[in-house]
Amino acid sequence: MSKVEMKQLVITAKEMNSVMALDPKIKIIGISKEDLEEAIQLNAEEIRWEAGVDEDGDPYEADNFSEDSLLVLDSLGVGNPESKKKANKKKVTKEDEIDDAENEEVVVKTRAEKSVAKATKKAPEPEPEEDEDLPTRLASAKKMDDLNEIIVDFPDVFTKKVVKGFAELKNPILLKKAMKEAAGIAPAEKVEKPKGPKKEAGPGIIKTIISLIEKAGKKGISKETILAELIEAFPDREEKSMKNTINVQVPARISKEKFELGKTEDGKYFKK
């Protein structure tokens, strides 16, 4: 659990509900701090950090958040990746400056100082403490940095081939789950691939959602049915992540960026 206060999490969740037009909204009443953190992390996967173009080639605007909310998202390990890169670049530059200053200091040392330093015996370093085991490290890890550090510390478990499969996992919750499965800590569900010729790549998740709504006509289609169709069409995708995408797209983003959606009395969505 992070050190972010509950009040800060609530403010961030409210802002995400508003900016991203989440439906259903992130629950902020009667929810534990840990569950609220997880809800924010999962929904952060759908944040549009920069303006761009969707699957159909239509432009969309970036999701803009307050500085306070951006700090909370960074603390939870799901902040803007580009901001993190810039911060790391500044850090490297600063470290280079410190190294240069230290090198200059070494150059101006007198011979007498060098002789004293050479004569002084180096005190024995304390033996390093025993590292925590992999399950313990994974259980306490919350951020992408923590998980990446674990991957480096356990090269025998997370080989190059295994790590390659993590490339598209940008959310710490999903990455942790994949790492547990790779390490044999959590059982992995195997999906049998159908035999036969390789099929051409079909439409993406968002395009499939739009297509399902259009095909449903005026009778509409429920979010539950959309999810069931996506699970069948994308067996290798995380169910929780696809459900989250549906909640972000239907009805807010599709109504804003594609076409207006209506809702029947029994909660089904249709193209107006």
C-alpha cells in the first residue's frame, strides 16, 4: 500500500471520473484505501496522456489532470511515461555534473594527500544482508520500478525470453500477475491456440465494441454482452482490462468521438 493519503486518492478518483467520463465511476464511498488504489491503477491504463489518432484514424484530445492528481498517479506507479523519461534524463545529467566535479577534485589533490589516502587501511565492509525471496519481493511491489528491479535481480527466473512477453504490460497490477505466473507463484491459465493457417489480424478492441453496438441496432447491447464477445474474440487479453476499456468507451468516449449513444430502459446501448 502506498503512502498517499486517502483524501488525495479520493480527489484523484473524482477527477478521473470527470476527465475520463468513466462509466461506472470509480467508487469513492465505502471503499478501502487498498481497493481505491487498485481501481485508480486499473483505470489509469486508459488515460490518454497525449493527443493522437484512434484505430479509425480519428483524432482525439489528451486527458488533462491537475498537478496534485499527477503526483498521486506517479506515486502509484501509473503516471505519464513521458514525464518519467524526462525526469530520468535530468537525473542522469545531474549525476554527470556531480561526477565531473568529483573528478576535478581528484585532480587537484596533492601528492601528500594521495599518500595519506593510500596508507590508510580500508575498513572491512559489512556483509550484505540476505536478499528477500521472490514471492516476498513480488508481494510488496507496487510500482513498475519495483517490478523492473525484481526482474533484474532474478535473471534465472525472468529470462530474456520471459521478459519479452512483458513488453506490452504497462500497468503494475497486470505486470505483477504475469511475473507471478512466470515464476510459478500463481497458476497460469493456458489458452490452446487453434491449429491451422494463421489468420489475418482483425479489428482492435475499440473497433470491435463500436461494431457490436452498430450491429445491435435499436434493440441495443449491454456491457455484459460486449464483454462476453470480447473475451471470445480476444482470448489472450486480460478480462479485467477489457471490461475497463468498455466502461471508458461506453457511452462517454464513443458519444464524444464517434456517434451519439442512446440507452434503453433495461440498460442496453444503441446508436442513435
